[in-house]
Amino acid sequence: MKKTIIILLLLVTSLGFSQSKTKLDVKSDKKSEVKSETKTYDPKLLGCWKGSETGQQQDGVSKYWVSCRFENGTSALLFVVIYPSGKVDQTTENGKWWVENGRYYELHNYDGVIDVYDYQVTDEGVNFQSVELMGKKDNTYKFTDYKMAD
């Protein structure tokens, strides 16, 4: 299990990142609508981040992730989920991200749903507090992302 996480981390850390741009034009990938919009990106959120949590969304379930946010507004998220039974799932999600009015937005390509979080950058990492998850109001999910070396 730890070997899998280390391999995922090594794959992600081999990517290079630039942190110079904060406003870019990107295409919105909503299911029935494609339009050009200007999105804003917080340069403090660029790069690859790691995190974990246990039992917040499902009792006894541990989640580990690496989240990479690119300056063009795209993102990649690698998940490892460990269930109490010992079963392990690994998934990859792609999407888009941006910030607006002090909130972080994450669009998931696989279902077109946008999750919304309040966020705060600290010396230790980035603290996230859910506002809307899977299209519904939800302020119960909290986690911290920790910066990985570029």
C-alpha cells in the first residue's frame, strides 16, 4: 500500500510547474455548454499537494491523495482509498479549478459537477472547508493539503 502511494507521488512530482500567471482564458466543460470565460487562479495553489483524511465522509475509510493544479486551470487528482475490510481502490480524476470571491472551485470532468470550498493558505498548507459538494450544500468536510516539492 505504501509502495503504491510512493509510486503515485513520484509520478506526480516529476511534473514541472510555473507560477507566473494569475488570469487565463479557459474553456468551460459543462456537459451541454462550451463557452470561453476568464478565470482567476490563486498562484499560491499551483503545483502538487498531498493530503489524507480518515472517517470524515465514510466511517473507517481512509483517503490519501495527490492533487496537482496547473496554471492553465486544469487539474489532476490521484486518490487511494482504503476500506475497513482492507480493500484498496485507486482512482484518477481530471478537471478544472479556479478561485472566485475568496472561494475555490473544482470542476470534475467525469460528471460535470463543481465542488466549492472556502480556503485559507497558511504556512503549513491550505485548509479547505466544503461549501457545496456533488451539487448540494455541505459544510461538513474539512481537509488540509500540504505542498510537495516542485
